[in-house]
Amino acid sequence: MFHKVKEVVPLQDMRLCVRFANGSTKEYDVEKLVARFPQFAALEDERLFEEVQVDVGGYGIVWNDDLDLSCDELWKNGVDVKTPFDGLMAFSDASELWGLSESTLRKAVAYGKIEAGIDARKFGKQWVVTQEAMRREYGNPVEVLRLFRCVVIARRGFGFCWPEQGGSTIGVTLLNFAKLLRSLSNERRS
């Protein structure tokens, strides 16, 4: 699983503060790379080091065409940092991780499934939600996607389509998904 990068901020002593799409924040020490790989020695130039930015799609960070780091490296070797915003994520990030539309999340707030002011809050035009609320209502994001893939592979006759590489987004409603799960569980009992 990719841990997409949402934001990167250069810190003192060749360290980076990296915020991920899942709401986690980690600190990454670039000095260790300089010691192991000579090509990273260019980052000792403060101006270049401060030019760090998130790569397109959030799959890493870049300084220039020659220097970059993958999101997996940052996730694996970064050190967790506690912040007041840990566990918060934008609706857009939550919808991507859980495979839901943003309107589904807004409806969950409207119907009280996700409590406004406790589990989610709107700041200007942007909604944020806690990871805890998302897990409580929709389970673990990886498990949900794995379950959905298995169901679709097992029952292609329902007309559901999981996108192949380069395909379009998932075209399934939660109601149809629930019906599909019920029918599969009924078939297992038979």
C-alpha cells in the first residue's frame, strides 16, 4: 500500500516534516542519506534543501530532476511525530482511502452516522474527519478494498466493474454493494 504524501516541510539540521494522506506525520532525517549516498550531498546546500516539494500524485518528494525520495522510504524510515492534528484527514483523502465518494461522507454527517463537531468538522469549504470515525463506520480502508476486489472477482455477473490498470473509478453504490454481500452470504449458506 502506498502512503501518499500530502505535505513536506524542510526543518533545521537536514530533517523533513512529512504529512501523509492518512493523517500521520513523520520526521525524516536526510543527513543519513548524505552519509550513505554521495548524490544526496548536494542537499547540504540550504537553498536546494528548502526547495523540496511533494511529487505529482503524492508518491514521494522531489528537489530536482536528480534527487527524490519515495513515499515508502519516508514512511518506513521516518519517525512518528505527535501533533494536535494526528488522525485528521480531509474528506477527499478519506474518500480515496476508503473507496467512497465525498458525497457519501457528507450524507453520513447529515444522517448522524458521523457526528458533526465531534467526528467531523467543516473549515471554510473543506471537511475534515477523524480516522477513528472512518474506521468505526467503514472499517479498515485496506480491508474494505480487499473485500470489494474479492467480491467483484467472485461475482462479475452482477455488472460491477473494478478498474483495471489505467481504468476508470469504481461504479458501485453502497446499496448495491450491500445487496451483493447479502446474496453472497446466502449462497454460502446454501
